[in-house]
Amino acid sequence: MNVDPNLTKYLIKAKISTDGVVEKPDVVGAIFGQTEGLLGDELDLRDLQKGGKIGRIEVEIDSKKGRTEGYALIPSGLDQVESSILAAALETIDRIGPCKAKVEVETLEDVRQEKRKKVIERAEQLYKKMTDSGKSVSESIIATVREGVEKAEIITYGEDHLPAGPAVKDSDSIIVVEGRSDIINLLRYGIKNTIAVQGTSIPKTVQKLSRERTVTVFLDGDRGGDLILKEMLQVAEVDFVARAPPGTEVEELTYKQIVKALRYKTPVEQYLSMRGMTEELKAVNERNNTSEKKNAEAMKNAPEKKEFKKEHKPQEKIQKPEIEVTTAEVETVQEDEIVEEDEGVLRFNDPRSIQKRLTSLTEEKITEIYDEEGKTLGSFPVAEAVDKIEAVSGAHSIITGGVISQRLVDIAYKSGIKNIYGVKIGNITKKPQELRVVAWDHTS
């Protein structure tokens, strides 16, 4: 049923039924004729229609079995009260044409409300479309700018033209990863001392850097990561191993995952021992022993006033405020402080006594635990010592032939130990003030 599109406010819908057959003009005539004069001049239907207050009356009827039924629709531009009065007046019609009739107003509908509903629905659609479009454009711009900055920061380093972060040229410590995508992801979070090997074959550039810098290999959490580590151990020197969670790659990691992996990186000997990589561990230990023997010989022939310098083991920097990094206090010992040793007793106030024992323990890869008087309470392989310290009662000091790690520091402090002596110091980020950590460097 068509309704006058020019209606303004309300739509009166009246149900019509007659006892005989009538036609549309009969219905319209009855509406105008039987309401004429009923509501006064102000609400006369003919005048209202001429003045545009009432729209065209639409009638839809159907005759069956000698009866006629249908509807009449009257668009109204009057206010609510006037439209209600007009609707009520329609129900006074009792004849249409020659037939008895009944008129009943079924609805008085606020057309503007329906329009408002349609406007709201359409506005919501337009707004959603607009915000989705704006969001995608915004994200696209951000991603484009970020990617441009990250890619601009990547440099080509060394004779092998390897992708690297800009800090790799000057940093004392480097992070070795597999590919360019790993470099980009680490740059996204401010880690710039990175270099990629671009496959399992380790380039000469990385081999050379490994002999000059502190090296952390940051591996993917899959079989490919193991292959790269094995290749690195054959041709290069590795200090620490960091690992992505199982089944993930470095290029996929979030900032939190990267921080966690680098914070808990493991000294290479400890990593190999934990993973049962005995052949690789044996090769690393043999190489370390050979290097230490050469350095010990060089120290023997060195001038007497030479200083033992502390080993410089810078930490990979994560430039984010959430991470609190405290540089560990590491003491150095000079030869002019060393006095002659009395045989039979390990004296902790005599650096030479400690250093002599340390050289022996380093060659044997042993960690020893002592009481306050210098008596040995326990002697364990380096890989097992951390797990056995807590079981030793009366412990006062430790001399280790391995790396002084954060885990060793934590367990020692928990066990009431006051001193730790070693050759190398690992990635220590926290050290209690009550614990003394002393490192000799045999590589000077």
C-alpha cells in the first residue's frame, strides 16, 4: 500500500469493514462527508487537505462474499492532540455508500520516530565504516613509518655484508641471530647491537667478531636454532645462549618475550650441560683449557707489576624503562697486593693463595666450597655445583673454575655465603651488598 511521501508527522491507519460491496471512492466520500462539521472549521478535513495539513487519503479494500474489508491511511501534519481527535472522528462513520460500515483506528504511528530509527541505523553504519577506514589508514601509516625507520637503521657490516644493527660497530657485546627479520624485530624494541649469520654457515665476519666481543647467540625455538649453535661452536667463540620459546622464532617475539629470553640467557657451558650436548661441551672445554693454559703461561712471563684487569662483560641493553639493571660490583686484584703463601692453609686474606687454587680449579672445571677458616667443605663439577651448594652447611666462601653466573650469586646469598671467587663473570644484573664477588682475568 503506497503512502503519500509528503506526510510530515503521523499516519492514521483505520480498519474498514462493510456489510456490502463498496469501492474506494465510496470510502473516501464517507470519510470527508461524515466528518464534515463534526470537529468545527479548524479540523475540517477538506480545509486541512487544501492547506497541506492532511495528505492524500489512500484506501486499500477487497470484496469477498458480499462483504468488503480493508484499510484507509491518512497522513497527518497536525500535532499529536489534533491527529488523535481526527483519528477518533473516523470511528463515528457508520455507513459507506449504501452499506452499513464499521471503522476502527488500528494505529496512530509517529512517522518521524520511524525516520529517526532509520537515521540512527544508517548513521551507525556510516560511522563504523568511517572509523574502520580511518583506523586502517592510521595503522597503515604507523606501520609504514615504523618499518621505514627500522629498515633505515639496519646497516651492512663486514666483508660478508651481513645485516646488522647500528651499534654492532662499537658495542663490546653483540647478539648473533639468524636472519634480517630477527634484526628488524629487535630494532623495534631498541636492541641495536645485533648481527645476522644468514643461515647455518657461519660467516668469517661473525667468527672474527666472536674472538673480539662478548657473544650471545639468540636462537629460534626450533631445530634450526640447534643447528646454528652447533655450527657456531665449531668455528666461533660463544659466551652466552638465549632461546626463543619452543616453536617460535625471534622475529615473532613480543617485547616481553625478548626481555625474558635475554635476561635469563645462560653461559654456554651450562647450556650445553643442561641439554646433554656432551660432544659440544667437551669441545668448548678443551678450547677453554687450551686458551687458559696459554694465558697462564703468558702471565708467568709478564713483568711483576702488571695489573690483573677485570673482564669487561657488557650486558645487552634493552632500552625500556621497565627493566631495572644494576651493574654488578666486581673487584680486581693487583699483583703488588699478593704476599707469599703458607703451605697447607687456604687463606682468604691472601690473594695469591686464592689465585693459585683458582688456576687449578679452572683447569679441572671444579667448584669448591670452604668454611670461614679456609677448610674445604665440598668439591663438585662446575655444572653440578649450583644445585649442591644449599646442601653444604657452614659454607662461607666459594672458588669456582667456571663462570660466576646470576644463579650462582642468588644461591650463594641464600645459603649465607660471603665471598665468591672466579676467573670469569657472567651476566650479573643483581648482587646483594653483603656478598663479595671477585674475578681474575686470565685473558689480559
